[in-house]
Amino acid sequence: MALINLSGNLLVICSSQHINLFKRQNSLLDYSLLSSIDITTIEVNLKGNKKKKTDQDKILCSSLSNNSKYFAVGTTSKLLLIFNLNENKELSQPFYCELIKAPTKICFLNNETVLVSNRFGSLFKFEISESKISEGAELLGHFSMLLDFCISPNGKFVLTADRDEKIRISRFPQTYVIEGFYFGHTSFVKSIAFIDDNKLISGGGDSIIYLWDINLFKCISTSCKVSETAIRKVGVVEIFEEEISKEGIICLPDQSNSILLFSLNDQQQMTKLCSFNCSNGNEYIFDFVVDVDRKTVFCVGRQGIYYFQPTTINLSSTGLTELKLLQFSPPLNNSLLNELNLSEDQLPLNSLYKIPLNGKNLEDYKN
């Protein structure tokens, strides 16, 4: 699995067990390596002098704080690792805590608070203070594996998406108050993202993007089926149509070498504008991140790191647009490229589809 995070001038690429920290140079699209660390070499001693084996550890999820001070990863050995990025932005020995179940997503609520969801269906909150992590406080739970969550732009609600085709909206931080549910997906919900305080998009196993009215708890519109595979991730990016700035919807299908771009018309109907494709048809894009300030989308695949800028493209003529390789000074080393090429999902999306009368899927919850 490969992941990409961005905050300010920092770009972080996680590939299997390695974390690679890059800094943007004078050029908008020129990055250099600052620091790298292999999490399997980290010594972890838990309470009671119990040691945690990390020699076979893999990174499942990651997040970079908005002030670029902390970088967090969740691992297959059920650890939450927090790296304090010093003034030189170097990766050093992290502070850490043990998680109950394998994590599915990490997100910084603010610069000192981390939210972590897991395969058991729980959402936990951890506080960071003086290079220590507090014991996790459980905020809410589902009777299904949590796959994604996000806080509303106004900070009043937390939305959680699960394997059982639903999205739940809870009051925040009073998460015991459930405001409602969003029903409509016919398979697991893998990714959710806010367009604004009132609108949410989602995607998952049914390969359809849904647009929701937050206040009315109903689906406003849906896209066509975007691919033959599940939707891995959805997001929002600024685009220009007829010289008017508006929000565009980006979608990453699973096992794909392309990212799809959609627009919303005045009636809130979705229209596909174009596909951003890698020239190599064998590429597999794992993840993307949006740089809101620079209106750029960065993505990581098996064969490199790419970018595209929707605001610089003529969207009046739909079609294919090639993804561009991001520049690094010096160029990316072969060990990182090899590791990206060998990256595999630790929780393949195909395993999230339910198989009737078959206990195979239960194994996912035991981790």
C-alpha cells in the first residue's frame, strides 16, 4: 500500500514500511528528500516491558498535521506512531501507543488531537501532549467495519462510513447524539468528502458517486457507474468552467491508472469532464491528495508520483489528459521506486464485498 500526505511545503510518501519526507523547493513542483525511516527498525516497548514485534509491520493509514509538526501512521501491528517533526523536519524515534484493532484511517482534528477509526467499527480520539499520547477515548461505534470518516467544515458533526452501505452523522463532540443516516449505497462506502457545510459526496463498492444534502438526509443526485471496480477515494478540487470558479469532484477507481473529474451544474447533476491518465497502462494509482492553496492534485502509484492542475486545463472539450510525473531533486532513488512497484493493499477492496453464507469475511474483523 502506498499513501500520500501534504501540508504546506511538506510532502510525505508512505510505501509498505517506509516513510519518505520531502520538502518543496523554490519551484512549485520540485521536491527534495529530507528524511526517511523504516518503521520495522523502530523499537517499541509497551506497558509491562512487553515488546511489540514490528519487523513485519506495514503502514495502513497516515496523516500530517496542518502545522506540519506531527506525522502519524497506523500499522498492521496495531500501533499508532506519532513523529514529532523538528525544525529540520527529520523523522526520528516516534512516540506511540497500542491500538485495540487495526486502524482504517487517521486524521488530525487539530494540531494536538488525532482521530483513528478501526476495523471493529470504533472511532477513537487521542490527545498529544509533550511527546506523549493519551489513552484513547472511544467517541462512537458501528456494528460494521469503519472505512472512512470526516468532520464537517463547521466542526459540528462527524460523519462515519462503513461496510454496511451506510453513512452516519453524529453530533460533535457529543457523538452519542446520532442526527441521522444516509442510505442509498448498495455496497460498502469506502470514501466520503465534504463539498461545503451542506453537501457531501461518497463512493464505494457500487462504483457510483452519491451527492447528499446534509440537512435533509437525502441523496440529491448520483453519477453514472464510473468503473467496473469499486471507488477507492473521492475528493473536491477547484475547477474553472467558462471562466467561473466552482467545485469539481475527483474520483479514483480501484486498480486504475486514471483519476476522473466531474462537475456539478446548477441543478446539482454530475457530469464527467475528463480523465487524467498515466501514459503507462499498467500503472496502479493508490492514493491522491489535494493542495487547495496551489490548486494541484498529487497522486502516488506503483511507478511514481504524479500531479495535475485542473484549473490550467480547458474543460470545455472533454477527453483524456495525461498525468505528469512530479520532479524531484535529486531524482527518486531506486529503492523507493522498487518498493512502490511491489506495494500491495493490506485490505483489498475486493475483500469488502459481502459473500452470503460464507464466513471468510469474518477474518477481516478479527484483526
